[in-house]
Amino acid sequence: MEMEDTILSTILDNNSMQQILSNLPVKALMKFKCVSKSWESLTDDQSFIKLHQSKSHLQLLIMMYTDCSIKVYTPKDGFQGGGALHKATIPWSGVSILKPINGLFCFVNVIHASCRIYNLGTRHATPWVSTSVPILRRPFVTQTPAFGFGFDPSTGKHKVLCFWDISNYGKVDHICEVLTVGENQWRKIDEVPPVRPTGAIVYANGSLYQRNRDDNFFKSPDIEVILAFDVGTEKFRVIPIPDFVIDSYRTSEDSFQLAQYLLEVDGHIALIDRLSDNVAKLWISDDDYLRQTDVKWVEETIMLPFQWPSGRSIYFHAVQGTKEIICRPLEARDVVTLYIYDRGMKSFRDINIVDLSPSMNPFVYGMFTLYESLLPVQTKEKIED
């Protein structure tokens, strides 16, 4: 193989060879590392990593949770559905998976308040890193810690945010910790959120976003806002939700439901919720980490392709770099059925992913979209399929 590389090197210059190799999937590139020393070092070259990342194709992943591992599948025909192809087995259980960024996943163990970063393509991972909150204080925790995974476009660094809400003899302490991928050590930050956050943390274009809550868990807050955390500066800011958004869902058929579902759309944070069984509203902001002016919002109406009672949930996932939003009804089915909404055409198509299980429980699998990358993590522990 070394000789073959030498022959290729006499035919192609280094730039041409990198252009060709950058079109290959990560798994193939990792196998090619044994061809020669020059090819082995190529996967660690920052310029080649960026080149490969720019050509990466979007993948649809279904991750099945079992008692002792996570099985990763991808549809045979991509976003057209079809049979499920086994991609990898990850030997961890009892963990949560945050939405991947630049090919990197963040796995969270809430019980031990720890996380690890994993590159599905290279099979490299960091060790589990526990937060610095003393274990003896955890019995006073009023809710499990919230984790968010973000990226700073200005520095190229990935970070994990952990927010604790701790009751200590009648006083509630808010503790924020940040981990920079590569350093893999939690550190406390002085600034804490100016409002009480709740719900899932969502990343969009340099910031992590979360809704606010009232001190009374069963009561809506008097002022509804979105809390934003700038991944680069590690500072919080508050984004008011405009009255026309609040009035829309408070006057809907299910007025007890708030538009509390956050998602990233077109690189910006958005709110989405159903106003009736077959009508959903999407409100997209123009906020980003460079914004210095008031945030503007655009409203879109989505007519769902099915009647879905308000008591039954739908999971929404915006597909990065496209005008598409995937809707996944949370109900048991014989196959995984996804409804893909095209915001430009204002139309749906449905795809089926078969051969996964005789009866699919929607709560034992997750759905993600991923651009593969060669981005490294600090500790390169190889995980076998």
C-alpha cells in the first residue's frame, strides 16, 4: 500500500489528492490511515478537516436505546426512507443525547451529572467528565441539571453548559458551569441567569437558548422571555417574546398550552406550537450572537397532514441548511414514520424507515440529522462497532 501511495504521489500533487480524498466518508478515511504515514497525518490536518467538512453530506440517523447500548441506524435511501442500515453500536446506556454540532455528539448522564463528547465518524470520545457541584449537595437539588451543547463561530470552540437549580435551607442557588471541549474540565462562571430557566436548551448560531419559568412551577410567568447564553463571551441576555406571539397561543383552542418548544430554524432560534389538532404556528426570530438591536420575529402557519389530538405530542426537528422541518408523532407504530414539511413549498411528504422493530415505541429512539466531520476530541478512545 505504501508503494501505491508513492505512485499516486507522482501522478497527483498534494492539493489534488486532498480534493479527491475529501469526498470520502469519515469511515473510509479512518481505514485509509494505514495506507501510509502521509495519509495517516492527513486526518489530523486542520485544513483538510475543514475541506472535508465543507463537502460533508447530511445524514438522517435513528438512535435506538437498549438496556446496555445505543444502536445507530440510517435509512438506506437517506431522506427518502427505506430499510434501516446499521451504522454503529455505542456501548453506553441510561444517557441523554444532545443535538450534534459539526459531527460531534454530547452524551449526558444526568444521574452522575457528567458528559462526554463523541465523534460518530471517527469513533473517538472524551472520558466522562463530572461537574464540580459537590455530591453532598445534590440531595437538595430541586430539579435535574440542564445541559446544553454549543459552538462559538468566532473561535471554533465547542462548549457544554450545565445549569443547576439548588435549594439550600429555603434559599435557591443557581450555579452555571461551562466545559470547553478539548480542555474537558468544568469551571463555574460568575454570571447566573437573570430569570429562572426551564425546559430543553437549544443551540442556534453561537448561542444557547432556553425558556423561562415562574417560581410556581404550575403557573405561567408574568413576563415570558427566552434566555440566551452567548457561547463565546459566556454571558446571558434576555429576549422578550412579543405580544403577538403570546396572544396567538393564549387565545388558541388549547389556551393552557404555551408555545414553549424551541428549535433552530435557518440559523436562528424559533418557537413552534400547535394551535389546534391540525394547525401549528412557527415564529422565527432574527437573533444571533452578533445581534446588537431589537429582535424581530416572522410568523408562519403550518397545516399538519393529520388530525393530532392536543393531548398527544409531536416532536419537531428543523433540518440544518434546508427549508425542511421533520415532524415525528410520538406514538407506537410498526415502522418509524416521519413527516417532512417543506417551508418553501408549504407541503408535506412522509417517509417510512422499516426493519427496526416489530413495534416501535417512540420513546426508545431518537432522531438526529448529522454532517460528518473529522473534528478531534481530546481523548481518542476508539469504540468498536
